Amino acid sequence: MKKPSPLLLLLAVLALATACNKAPEASSGPAGSARKLSIALMPKSKGNAYFISCKAGADKAAKELGADLIFDGPTDPDPAKQNEIVENWIALGVDVMAVACENKEGISTALRKAQSKGIKVVTYDADALPDSRSFFVNQATPEGIGYMLMDEAARLCGGSGEFAIITASLTAANMIEWQKHIEARRAASFPNMKMVALRPCDDLKDKAQSESTALLSANPGLKLIMAICSPAVPGAAEAVKQAGKVGRVKVIGLGLPSENRRYVKEGVTDSVILWKTEDLGYLAVQAAAGLAKGTLKTGDKSFAAGSLGHFEIQGDNILLGKPFVFNKDNIDQFNF
Amino acid sequence: MSNPSIQRGWKAALLRHETLLLLVVAVEWLYFNSVGPRFGSVDNSFDIIRHSVEIGLLAVVMTPIILTGGIDLSAGSLLGLCAILFGKLWRDAGLSPVMAGVCTLGIGAVAGGLNAVLITGLRLPPLIVTLGTYSLFRGLGEAITRGVDTFTNFPASFLFLGQERWLGVPAQVPLFLLVAGAVWVLVHRMTFGRTFRAVGFAPEGARYAGIPVERRIALAYVLAGTVAALAAIIYTARLGQAKADAGTGYELFAITAVVLGGTSIFGGIGSVHGTLLGVAAIAVLNNGLVHARQPREVAGMLTGLLLVLALSTSALPKLLALLRSHRQTVNPEPIKS
């Protein structure tokens, strides 16, 4: 009576674990499916709607190319996780990887290791150190983003007034870069605009909302909140709405049209700035495949990416093009 | 079978728990090896170890703390702070990586000492104290770097520690084995270290038995601080960077491994080798799922499932013993009535 129970339970765990593993494994296709190009795509964090919409484009590209696409990334905020995943992929033996890097220097050691094992590497969304990858699929230059955000903010504020920035984390390399250009543009063209606060929201909508609420009460003269990570835009909008300051405090930011449609239509959020994320995912996978097949080489000036046509290459940056402003006139045309 | 005393009952259960866990690790290994052609390769096996050294170190030194009935929530934050300070000492104070490392270990010991003083001196609950230092250490790291400063471009001789092989094994492995071995000897082979369990089992009893309870508890936290600093150095060498967010959430992974390894969260019961098996069970699962082409989130789910089942199986013998003693007291009654 006493003895078999733990053993039985153990067997149950194992049976369950095996069942869990086996069922989906069959559907994901045989691991060594001979000639199929194996492309691994890593988001900064897996649950983020931004990267989910990148994945939609990536899936489309993989389907057109007949390639096997692995999509995996960190599910918790551990900065070492991306390195581990890259190293796992090296062990797995993928042909090429496309990575959106959370930590520029940190990930580079792992990417170099991949290259030394003959695996091709491209980065997208956020770059690594240049010697650790062949190409960076650049969704928009930091300058383009920073200037466009600042110009839009100044336009809505009439060229003067206080504004605050909500960022993902004080350590995210690409956001720091954008802030530099926002500040440069402000100093050069809009000296009467004043940035009163910069707050991190850990890429969480509810934290962005509470930070915005705090900002609103601490800065009665605030005219605009600029949210530069995607969960922060609806978060800030909700805070402004609940504070009853719609119209008096404007909200702009980098975000997904789908997450902001409601606020844009209600007039809480004025503009949402972004590139077409599906195109970014599509281009990243196309570039990765091109690199692996040899149709994309260092020194090329343009790249033909399947159904999206040609893209300009500047040095080792493949450019997606100019950022796009979503506002209440056009936001209904986009469903990502 | 026969009628074991309650003490022998849980001792046997303890033995079984670790044996079971070993079996789990073995089955995980065999399964993943059969579905992932490259899972069992030497390279991948070393990757599994390299990826779990930092959490393994934290878990090993978390074991004596939990044995005394305490907890250390500040371990991951201290790792982050030590990584920053190590970077600062090397880059800004111009120390060699070795000197910076030695100083960092000292800082870790002091930070662990802070936990120890607050817990034993002021008699505050470890949960509250380390919840405080959890924020304090992380906050200090963020303040020192203002969140943005990243220490990188370490010399290759230092990165060797985290990325290269020494005598055929990843360079950090000997260090890990040294620490794990030392803590194992301390906890299981020295009279001195065995008192950790006595303290956790019955603090007042231990006190009456003449054990310097406060000093033993303090030692566990200082040890944890020092080893967290070592983990920080290895982490920095493995990633090639030190940033304020290093080690985020590691304290929970470490506690999970300790508890999965059979250590009672109330103290008094548990082992270092159990913890090592706990670390291995989680690490193999995490890595193996990649080779089984499973999404990462499945790993979290299965870890949770494993933990819940491990806890229920180890609780089962006690429950059965309780039922049996209940039945024994109940059975004679019908005769009376």
C-alpha cells in the first residue's frame, strides 16, 4: 500500500511529460527534414504583440521560401536568456538565425560563436555589434524615429510646453539611442519644449498606466506623453482618459495600430508611429534565407525580398523604409 | 510493510525523493536524447552545464539558508549588483580582473553580512529582510549605472572563464564543483554544518543544546553573499557584459531548484545533492525542450508540474503514516463500544 504510490505517481509524471512532448512533435515536422532550410527567428520577448505581428510576416516569408521556421524567445525578463537560446540553436544546428537583440554587447558573444560554427546571422529590430552578424534589418534609423516623434510632439504642442517620455527600460539599447535623437532634435529645433520626466514601464501596459497617472499628478503643466515602447501607448492613453485630461494632455508613441485603435478613435491618442511590423518580420526572414543561400552578400546595394520587392542596403543595414504615422484617418486600414 | 517509526519514515522518504529525482533526470535525458539528434552531444551537454552554473551556485548556497528555516530573496539582485561593481572596479578603478574579482567577493560577503545582521541582530524575519535587500541591491545597481551604463569589452583572458574550455570542460565547471563540494561537505560531513538542520528543525531546541544559532544563521547568509558574487563574475564572463538587470529572477529559480531537490521550505530537512539534482532536472528540461522543438513556455509549465508532483510525492509517506496511526487509534474503538 505504502510503497508503490510515489513510484506510480512518478510514472504518471513521465507518461504525461512524454505525451505532452510527443503529440505536438509529430505536427512540427521531422527535425532533420533533409533539404529544408532551417531558419530561427528570435523576438526580444515572446508574448509581445509587436513581435507576434512580426511573426505573421515571418511565417508568410517562410511559407513562400518553403523553409522551416523556429520562433522562440525569452518569456521572462532574464537578459541571459537570449544567449542561451542562441547557444541552443547552435547545438540544434539551424542554418541561419535572425535575432532582435535585447543586449547589444551581451548577445554578440553568442552570435559570434554561431558564426564560428558556420551559422549565418542577421539581426532585426535591435542590432548587435556589427562583427557578430552579417546584416541588420533596420526597421527605421534611430534618427528617423527620434526626429519623427519629436516633430510630431512639437506639432501637437504648438512648439512649446512640457512633455514626458515612457520607455520600456532604462537599459534597452535601441530606446536609449532614440532618446538621444529625440533630445538632439528638441535642442536643435524646439528649444521651448521641455522634457520633464523619463520613466520605465518594464514593457508592461499596467505599469505604463500607473507611471503615467503619477506623471499627470506630479506635473500639472504636462502637455504630452510620448510612449516609446508599444505597451506604453495604450497604457498612457488609459491613464489620461481616467484622469479626465483627454485633449489637454496628448498621447503619442511607437505602437501597434491594433492596440491603439480604440484610443485613437476616441481622440485620446493623436498619433501612433511605427513601421509595418509584418513587413519587418517578412524582410528579416527573407534576408536570413538570402544570406544562407548566397543571394545576399556583403557589399550588395539592394536586396530583392520576395513579394515585397527591392530594399535599399546602406553598408550592412537593410532598410525597411520610413516610419509610418497612424492616425484616426488611416488607422482602420491596418489590422496588425 | 513493518511499522517504521515516523523518523525512519521521513528519512526513507528523503532517500526516495532524491532517488526519484535522479530517475526523473535520467528519464528526461533518455527521452530528449531519443527525439533530439544533437541533444546528447558533448557540446550541448556542456551548454546545459554552462547555462545552469550561476543558478546552480545560488541554489547550492540557498540550501543551508532554507535548512535553517530562512530564505534569501536578494540572491538575484545581489548577483546584479556584484556584476555592476565588478565592472566598475575593473573599468573605472583600473583593477585587473583578478583583483576586481577578489574585491567583488568581499563585497558579496559584506552584502550577505548585511542580511545576516538584520536577521540575527534585529531578529527580523528573513523573508522581510531579504525582500528589502532584494529591492535595495537591485536599486543600487540601477542607481550606480543609471540603468544605462553597460560594462563590456572585457579582456579575452577574463571571458575565458565563462566561454572557453579548460582541460576539456567549460572553465567555470571546476569552480562550480569546488563550491558545490565544499558546501556539501559543510552541510553533510561536518558536525558544524549539520547544525543548520538542527537550527531549522527546532531553533529553540538548538539553542538549549548549546548551538550558537545566530552565528550559524549568519554564516549561511555570508556564504550566500560571497557565492552570489562569484556567480556574478561567472555570469559577466559568460555574457561578456555586466548590466543592472543581470540575474533578474534568479532567486526564484534557485529556490525552485532547492525545493524540487527535497528541501523543506520550513527548514530542518533537505540536502545539497538534492538541490543539485533539482538544478539538473530543470536545466535538462529547459534545454531538452528546445531539441524536442517545443516552445519555451512549455518548460515553465512542466517545471511547475514537476515541482507540484515532487512535493506531493514527498508529502505522501507522511500522510500515509498519519492515516495509519489514525486507523490504529480508531480500530480498537468498536471493541469498546
